[in-house]
Amino acid sequence: ERTGHPCRLDFERFGEHIGLKKKRIEMILDSFSLLPDEVEHLVNNSFLTEKMKRTYLRIVKERIQRFNRKSE
């Protein structure tokens, strides 16, 4: 289902369009597919309020899910 937000498939197609090898595309995109532990650690140790920490992590997780969704 198209939402207007780019997903992984869009970036795979773009990578192919500009001539990147499939393995390189996968390596690059895989680094964006999961929430790195460092992000959660940094947010939890930040000066943000507890509410802002939860909100920030929720937004990051939503964007990762949006990126990982299947299109078409």
C-alpha cells in the first residue's frame, strides 16, 4: 500500500538505478532496518524528560517500521 513515504523497496530500486551492486545496497539498507542499541542508550541517558524520551523512541521505531514495510 502506498503511503507517500519511501520504503526499503524504493531505496533498493534507487540503488539499482544508480548502479550499485545488490550486496552493497543490502549492506547499506540493513543498517537502517533495526533500532541500534546505541540510539536507545543515548536517548535514555539524555536530558530529555521521560515523556520526551518515550515520544522520541516511538517516532524512531515508527519510521523504521515505515521503512521496512512492504510496498506493492
